[in-house]
Amino acid sequence: MFKFFQNVSREMKKVSWPKRQELTRYTITVLATVAFVAVFFAIVDLGISQILELIS
């Protein structure tokens, strides 16, 4: 068990962590994408609801 955590610690030191500016850019990209997809599916849902309401 100790050997495992020692190896994990060693590998984590090799990781290339993003800088603050990169992290901010990635976060904004993810939030914008999630917002776009949410709005897109809300519009699709509204459209399907309206079509089904017209049919019945």
C-alpha cells in the first residue's frame, strides 16, 4: 500500500498542471458550451412540445 502511494506521488510530480490563465480559459469554454447545449435542448424541447400540442 505504501509503495502504491509512493508511486502515485512520483507520477503526480510529472503532471503538467495548467496555469491560471489556461484554467480560466478552459473553465469559460466549458461553461459556455454547457449553457449553449442547455439552451439548444430547451428550444428543441419547446418545439417538440408545441408540435405535439398541435397534433393532439
